Amino acid sequence: MALPPAPFPAARFRRMRSSAALRGLMRETTLTVDDLIWPVFVMEGEDTATPIPSMPDVARLTVDRVVQAAGEAASLGIPAICLFPYIEPSLKTPGCELAWDPGNLSNRATRAIKAAVPEIAVMTDVALDPYNANGHDGIVRDGVIVNDETVEALVRMALAQADAGADILGPSDMMDGRIGAMRSALEAAGHENVTILSYAAKYASAFYGPFRDAVGASGALKGDKKTYQMDPGNTDEALRLIARDLAEGADMVMVKPGLPYLDICRRVKDRFGVPTYAYQVSGEYAMIRGAADNGWVDGDKVMMESLIAFKRAGCDGILTYFAPAAARALRAGG
């Protein structure tokens, strides 16, 4: 146990705050570019970027533009990029068959990135909502999101993504048993080095709204996702989910959303001591950018303060739409 400080004036805490050099020497938590994963949205077409109104400075990119983004990320030192596809509504089906098509948009983008920028890690999203006519992360039968049939579909999807060259699979569906099923299938298929970053504690949150706009799931969604995503009031349940996913073969675990759930991040890191990540989701990004764009806060400073909060809470890394801006700020000594 730490000893109490000497009484004032022998102990003056302001001494170590009196210069930038001294503040740096005693800083307990630091953020580096190695902590960042950049989520990007990919769409069909050529040489096009379509802005997302609810996410300022974020756009859907065609595959060639995504390859350029991956190159930008690598030049900034960002270690990983995460792909989310925008699927045209006419291609969505109740059975989500396009999700495991080797030639689907996400898999083509993965192959293109790995061919052009092999040093960057490609993370993919394993969930059916971009491909689902019902907008859900799982297959819907008679109004019910069915678990086991969905897991079978997710395994096919995961194998197709691994075949395409994905380095990190991100199962974000919250179906029971999917990590164990994916891990067994990956091992059997010779993909023993493909890692799984499980969205193990994913809450049924209102902060996802802009993301659903970005992937075109908002209009398709029928009902809500509360039968498979977590209740925001629960914390012990998150620990049980983390323990289960680790036991089934997850290499890393994620808490989503981020800032409203920093207490969960801290509990996870303290309990398990495993690689722990958080997703600073679209609604968090939109709030900071909205306030900054209105002149209510200093956007760059709030961006960096929000990211260091994840590290302070025990996270080893953050998925954030701020990744390029944060990398540039870190390079400039921000």
C-alpha cells in the first residue's frame, strides 16, 4: 500500500506540474499510434467517396479509395484498419447468403488491401446485419432472431473472410456459442493464425445510430436488438460473457460502446488481464464532432482527452473514427 504524502509544504503536488518536461516524466498513462484501429466503410463503385451526414468527415469509400485509406493509415503508423460494408438494399436477403460469398464487397476489399498494403492488419466484421433484409445481426424466423442457425452462417462468413486474408475477425453479433464454433472451424481449415477480437460485451445502445446510417441498416431494422445485445444496466453479465468467449478461443475482447462503459473496461482488464479493446462508436464520434463544429469545445483537445480515457481505463487499444486525426496529432507532439 502506498504511503501517504508528506504534509504541506514538504509535499507540493504542483512541483511536478510546473513544466511540460516534469509533467511528461510523471505521466502515468500514454496514448500512442499503436493503440489505434481505424474503422472504414466500403461501398461498390470506383473512385468515389460518399459523405455520411451524421458523421462529419467520414465517408463510404469504394474499394480503390479504401486501399488508398489503408496506405494512408500505414504511413501514419496505424497498425490496423477495420472494414464495414455498405450493401445495396436490393442485395439483402432474409437468409443473408451474400455474407459468406467469397466475392462479396468486404472480401474483395480485404484482398485489395492485403495486395497493396500487406503490412497493415485487416480486421473484418462478422455479423449479418449489413446483408440482412431484416437489419438484424442474426437470421430471423417468425419474428425471432434464431441463435444456432445464425452461428452456422457466421462460421461460413468467418471462413470466407479468413480465406480472403483477414488478419483479425471481429464477431459483433452477440450470438451464444459463436466464438467456439468459429475457432474450431478456423483450426480445421488451416487458419490457426487468424485472430479473433470478440465483441464480447456489446450493449444495446442508442449510440449506434450514425453507424447504422453508414452501413444502411437503419431503414431495414425491424424491432430492436435487445434480445441479443446487453442491457446497459448490467456489469457482472459482461464479465461472464468475457470469460465465456476467452474459454471458447477469443484472443482479444472488446467492450462497445466506449466512453459510457469505461467502468466495464476497467473491470474486464482487472479481472482477466487479457488484451482489452473498446470501440469509440459512431454516436460518440458524432457528439464530439458536433460540439466541436459548433465551437462549443476544442475538438482536437477533446478528441485526445477522450482517447486517453480508454487507456486510463485499462484498454490496450481503441477502434475510433478519429484514428488518422489522432495519429497526426501524436506525430506533431499533441
